[in-house]
Amino acid sequence: MSNSNKSVVILGSAYPLRGGLANYNERIARAYMQQGYTVKIITFSLQYPNFLFPGKTQFSEETAPKNLDIEVKLNSVNPISWIAVGNQIRKINPDLLIIKFWLPFMGPSLGTVARIAKRGTKTKVISIIDNIIPHEKRIGDHILAKYFVGAVDGFISMSQSVLDDLNTFDKNTPKIYTPHPVYDNFGEPKNKKEARSNLELKQDAKYILFFGFIRDYKGLDLLFRAMNDERIRKSGIKLIVAGEYYSNEQKYLDLITELGIEDQLVLATDFIPDSKVGDYFNACDLVVQPYKTATQSGVTQIAYHFEKPMVVTKVGGLPEIVPDGIAGYVVDVDPVKIADAILDYFENNKEEELVAGCKEEKKKYLWETLLEKIDELL
């Protein structure tokens, strides 16, 4: 059946904004376009007020993505903008309005747009939920999230824990769990040599990678303590930290000094542009996610694309996505256990076995599967 007469509007982060949310929305747009849909993305003219944004800039320095219809319009704190965007989508009358939700602060703007957009139209509102209960809680979170939930016709959750959280807000609206698809938009898997040359890394060293925004719940401090393990020190393993500080930078720098691990680290603590992401994953041997709490993570899905085994902690949806002993290691939230897994990978030559597991596992995480799940909801 042809989808040439069907249309989708995606409401949320996209270019010129940067980061994982924008990458996700742009990638799902392309998935729908490949199936013949007409797709429009409406993104934020103001996403976060400064007090909510801990990074240096919200905007990408890359060139605009090709062949995507992106309109910059929604102001997250201006109700006049919410009404205008809602009426615009209502006039388009798409078959689907897809909204990725990750932060209760966005509940009023996204929830109002959704209510206006579907009034008297055929439009169904589907929300892909990253978190409904945020990692870093604020007063009023529950009320704002509940307002958004009430505007949605169906939910996609990317971890079982978020699905359970959703049921505390709403037990009746249809909802489906389906894992985060693989991020395949950062280039192709390549051998390490070229990537290490691009990053000016030693060709013969052992490298592990911590990737993404540095927030306290992601447990980089635990990984630093693992690097201080005497066995790791003797092994010559180096840790690449690739990502911008979204938490107190000085606290981490002080910990590095306290532990004396400066010579074991490669610090690339600025925002990593999309064009460089592939180099960091291709260059490393192993990806480590020492999270203290989690729902799901786009980092695992980048690692799968680049066929890199992972060490993840037993939190949230991470063990659902990285089967222990097949695509990597699932360990307790503990520096010694993290160190044990890292050492096992190198000392017992696990690369070939676990890379093969990654290649097999990543076949499960297709964008087409996500679109099929959305169809099921409808």
C-alpha cells in the first residue's frame, strides 16, 4: 500500500539545534520519507531558557541536513507561539504528529500544541518517551508531565522502566515498548588505524571510550575510580572522555588530580560535532557506560552501529539492550566491577567474540521496526 498521500509532522528538536534529540528526530523523519510519507519537522526557536541549559551553546556548527523540511518556530516559554504552531499543524492536518518527550518543563508547550493540532482533525498524536520522570528532578515535574500525557493518543517507550513510569500517569492510553533504533547517521564502521590517525592517538594503545554529555548520573566519577585500580594502571589502558561538561567541571578535574590519573586520560571535553562522532567510536576498543541511573541511551545505539562492545551498569534499560557476554558486560554500579570487566575484555582477548555479538544484536534495532510499532499503536 502506498504512503504517498500520507503525511507526518515531527515536533521537537532539530537543526539548527544540536545533540541526540535533534539527531533522533531527523533520523525518524528520513525513515518516514523512505516509506513515501510527506514529512515536516517543526523545531524550537527557543528550546531551553539559559537557566535550564548547562552547556556552552544549543546550536550546531555543522551544515544543515539535506532534503529535510525543517521550520524553526516553537518557543518553549511563549504561549502565543504554542497557539500559532498548533494552528499551523491543524491546518496541515497530518496523519501523524510525532513528539519526542524528555523533560517535564516541555509539557506545557508540547501538550498545548498537541491539543490544538488534533482538534477537529484526523491527526493522531504519538509520543516517543525518553523519560517521563527526569533524572534530575524539579518541583512541579509531575504536574507538567501529566498535562502533556493527557494530550497524547499513544506512547512509544524505549525501555521497560519508562513504560512502568508511564503507567503511573496513565493506564488507559495505548503504549508499546520498543528499543531505541541504531544510530546509523555518523558514518560507517572502519578500522581503528584511520580514526586514531585523525584523532592523533597512538596506534598500538588500548582505548576505552566514555561518550556524551557529562552529567552526574552518568557515573564518570566511577569510571575515573576504575582507572585508578592498580590493575588498570599496570595494563596501559587509556580512557577517552568525549563530551561536554553538563555538570560541575571542576569537581571532575579535582577528582582526576586526587587520583593522579592524568596520564591515563584523553580529555576531549567539548561538544563532539556529528562529523567527528565516527572517529571516536572507530578509534576505541570498548565503550563504557558506568551510569548510576538510566532509562535507555542513544550511546549504546551508536556503539552498536560501529560494532563496539560495551560495559554497562545494571540500571534502567541498559541490561535489556546489551546482553551480558554477547555484546559486552553488564556489571554492578561499582568501580571495581567496572574495572574487572574492562580487564577481562583485554586480558582474555574478547574483542573478536563480542564484536561478532554486536553485529548480530544490532540487527534487532531497525528504524523500520519503530515505524511498525507506531502503526500497531494506531
